[in-house]
Amino acid sequence: MSGRGQRQSVLSQPENTRSYFQVPTDLYHEGDLLEEDLYFLYQGNYLLYRLKNLPWKKEDRKRLDEFGVTHLYIRCPSEKEHQRFLESHLSKILSEDRISVKEKAKILYSTSLSLVEEIYERPSSQDHLRRSMESIRHSIDYLSKDKSNFFELMSLAQTDFSEYTHALHTSAYAIALAQQVGIRAFNQISAIGIGSILHDIGKVKIDKKILAKEGKLNEAEREEVEKHSQYSYEIVHRSGTVPQLSELIILQHHERENGKGYPNRLTTEVHAFSKIVAVCDCFDLLTSERSYQAAMKPVDAIEYMRKEMKDELDQKLIVEFIRMLKR
């Protein structure tokens, strides 16, 4: 199946298979100059199909269809580099009609999650923060096209809590809720998305033992945890990269109009967009499995937010959140 003048290469050693990573077959259009060598999997071996720096031809697509090849592979030194490759082609992937909604959701979720992990590794990196803004743009485009896209994306949500998945889930909920309540301006939805995906990065400055502690925190530990909103704000503010409105959302996402929030015990000055992120943040935390807390069922989490947190969360937003979750 290799192109004319190309030699098939069989690489069958088990240790080599880990360096091959899947890419959508429909990523390439006629005339595209290939950035990587492309392989297909046949009887457990990776065979060279097309060499990089050559144009993709109509015959290439036809040949894949004839042989029933549904996936191509590239070689990368690590899964992180594979996710970076997909991230760099995300706009094309999400706009390609031949790629299924399910595969688009899977790629968007995995690339976003990989990026969040990188952000937590180096939260002050301007490059990482800029990439997060681009990732949010893709998420908004994807979620805006059809409501079913939201359910497809969230079907991949993991119940086992990590700061990475929590950031990703909160941003998806927040973008969808913003659209549900009628926010249409891209810069506003983008600010909400960026603020929600970065809202907890300040936790990198807090002792992991405190964050993972089972049972009730003592006063000193609670005060330290409550500093994470301020820490998050300081990290993004110093970068000078994200919108000011996103900075405000990050700072205020734990403020409550009953004055019992933090870090500044605000009352009437809490921004409406911060309230959106607060609802989404709370819902994902309640429905996640953590070392000290079993995950609630979504219906139970909503009930808890409506009864036990009625003086903390915007109840009108919770009603809209419920509507958002309905198919």
C-alpha cells in the first residue's frame, strides 16, 4: 500500500510499538504536505505508508478505503508529543466533516487534558497560558455547533478526581452554561472558559498533603487552602497573558454573596461570570471521587446545591444548569 517509489518498512519489535500514535485518517486533504511519515497497522506490524514532505494525493485516500484502513499512525517520542501534534491540528480536525463527532470529542478531551497537565507543571509559562486560550477557542467552537456535542464530550468525563480533569470538566460546564443563559459574545464566553480552566492553578503552591487530607482540615490548613484563589490570580496576572475578566473570575470563583466566601469576603460585588464558574466548579467537585469523599450522583449533587448551598450559589443559575444537562 505504500506510494510509488516508497519502500514498505516493517517494524515489529515490541519495544518500538510504544512510539507509534494514532491520528485521524481523514486529517489529510489532497495537496497537503505531510509533516510526518505515516504508517498503518497490519497484522501487528507498523508499515510505512507515506513519507513526510510529500503531498497527500487523492489516490492515497482511495487506497486506504479499498483496504479498509481506518487509522494511520505517526512516530513520536512520547504521548505528550503526540498530543501536541493533535493540538496543532485541532482546528482542522474539528472542522472536518468526515471525522465523527465521537472522535472529535475524544481528541479535544485528550489534547485539552494534556495541556492542563503541562500548565500545572509550569503554571507561569506564557506559552502554556496562550495555548490554553487557543484550546478554549476550540472548545467554544465545538460546543457551539450542536448541544449533543456537549454530551459527547462529557461522556468522556472521569469520576476519579484530579486537578487536571477538574479544570477541564469545569471549563466545559462553564462554557455550556454561559451559552445556556444566553451569553453569545465570544470574548465573554472565552473569558469564562479561560477563567474556569485556570481557576485552581494556584493549588500548585499548596502542600499536596493538605489537599489530599482525609477528614476535616484544621483552621491553619483551611486558611492555606483558601489562599489558592489569590495564588491563581497572582500567577495569571503576572503573566500578562490572559484577559482581565478571566483574572477576575479566577480571583472570585469562591466568593459568595452571603459574605462567607474567599479570599475577600465579598457580598454584592461578585461578578456574574464568577457565579457561573462557582456553580460548575461545585458540581464537578461533588460528582468526583476523592480520597476523602465519595462521588455523588448528579441528581443528588444538584439537590445538595439547591438545599445545602442555597445561600451560597446563584439558584437561578442552578435552574439553568439543570436545563443544560437535559438532552
